[in-house]
Amino acid sequence: MKDNKKPIPDKSRRAPKRDIDGVFLLDKPSGISSALALTKVRGIYRANKGGHTGSLDPLASGLLPICLGQAAKFSSYFLEGSKKYLATGKLGIVTATGDAEGEVILTNKVTDECSKVDEVIKTFIGTITQVPPMYSAIKVDGRPLYKYARSGKVVEVPKRQVEIFYIKLLEKTEDTFTIEVYCSKGTYIRTLVEDIGQALGCGAHVTMLRRIEVDGLPKGSMHTLDYIQELADKREDFTDFTELDSLLIPIDKAMSYLPFIEIPYDKAVLLCQGQRQEKLENCKFEGCSLDYTDTIQIKTDGMFIGVGHIQKGVLISDRMMSDPLHTNLGLYKD
């Protein structure tokens, strides 16, 4: 008797949307925008809500945190750490955007002096001042710089100080160089490569850029779009997200660099209702104390409920999970 059973096709696009909280560390491919990458991940996970932090240009690849569900509330905390990049610069050509996708605005002969990349990059180690590129998302008067650039309007771009902890020269040819850069938050690698080119006297632009690490986020936890699509396609039950969900980083783990305070359950209930909490002497402190004034994680019974800060001995919530204790359902702990 002929078996007419057919393989069950992947129906993830028709699977019910889900309320799922966590951070997916995407290894974004070059050639797509961060927004499109977010759309693809949300689609595979069937997530109701999502966002991304630390946008990468279409040219760039590498680590892009995709924040699903309530993780989007805390996205600004996920990229506070220093970052590590790989970049390749092309000497002798300057572009409008500082990368290979921009219009060429200047060409120079690459002379023997330009071969001194290994010497020049050493001068950029330490605290340096950068002028962010016009084609960037930094806002001036509430408007992103790239919108001014596209309209041809010239505005004054505020300078910023950044820290370059090290630059390693990995490869050098007659007209290219590849470097590994470990730098503080807010560093523009496009600007760094342009400044190196200017210091060499011939100009330069970025042809390859890859973010490989962010301090505070688990190392070796990036996954590609192809990999998660493969996991989705091989499922027999299109509503089974067990394997995909195992790749998500819990919200508190994505902020593991932050110290935390653990408060009693009754205080947690009141804090979730917006009430500031005093008398914290008997609370558990990890990596901080009652005198600590910077941002901290807030936990109760080992469960992450939000972030806040301590001011004059009083715990104030800054951003909280939505009803983490299920108090609006009457599920108070005995």
C-alpha cells in the first residue's frame, strides 16, 4: 500500500505569535540592515515584540543583540561595555561615508610613507578625540546626522573623547591594512580608519568591519540567521521552540557586569508598585553597597525584576519588568 504521507513543512510564519523575553546574540551578515536582521529574527521566533541595540551599518557584520519581548526595555544597558572590532582599511581613497558604500570624494597616491601603518596606529592608543561621521545615527537638535548629510545640510558635529585600549595590526598590503581594535563605548571605527589614513597622508576608508565582542555579554554565544532558520526548518512540530529558545540569553545575564541588590519579597512587591524602599541594611549586596550610586540590578529570591539606583540609602526603581511577581493576578507569596 502506497504511503501518501508527506513531510510536515515548516509553518513558523503561521505559528502563533509569542510573548518571549530574552536576548539573541545575532552574528549579523554583511549586506543587510540591522532593522532587516531584527525582522528576520522576530519572524523565526514568532516574537510579539522586539528591538535591537548597537545598530551595525549594512556593510558591517558581527555581534548585534536582538532584544525580544521585555528585553527591549533594557536594551540601553546591553552595550555599555567596551567593544572589540576587526576592520580593514583601504589606503588612498576617501569616501563620503567613510566606508566602501559611499561616493569617492578624494583619491591620493599611496606612497612609501603610507606603509608605516604599524607605527602610526600606536599614536591612536589611549584617550583620543573623535568627530563622529556625518553618516551616523548621532542626533543634533533631535535629528540624526545622516538625515542632515542626505539633505546636503552642514551642521557642527560635537566632538567626543573615546578610549582606544589597543590596536593590533593583523595584516598589511601595499594599499590595505587589517586591524583588531579594543575600544570604549562610542568609538567610531570608520572615523578611526579615516584618521589613520589622514595621519599617513593618503586617506583611507573601511572596506570590512566586524564587531566580535562586547564586554559583559557572553563570549562565543553568537549565532547566524542561517543557523536558526535551519533549526526552525527541521522541526516536526512548528510550535516547538525549545531548541531556539535555548539560544536566548536571560535579561539579567546580558547585564552581568552590573552589581545587584537582592531585596525581600514584600519590598519587591512595593517597589514594583512604584514605592521607593528604605531600610536596606539587611539586604544582600553583590558588587555594591548601600553607598553605591550607579545603576544596579534588583532581584528577589534570585529572580531579576528590574534595574534602579540607591540615593541616600533609598532604593529607587529606574526600569522594571512588567509585573514580574504576577501581583496583578493576586498571586502574592505567602
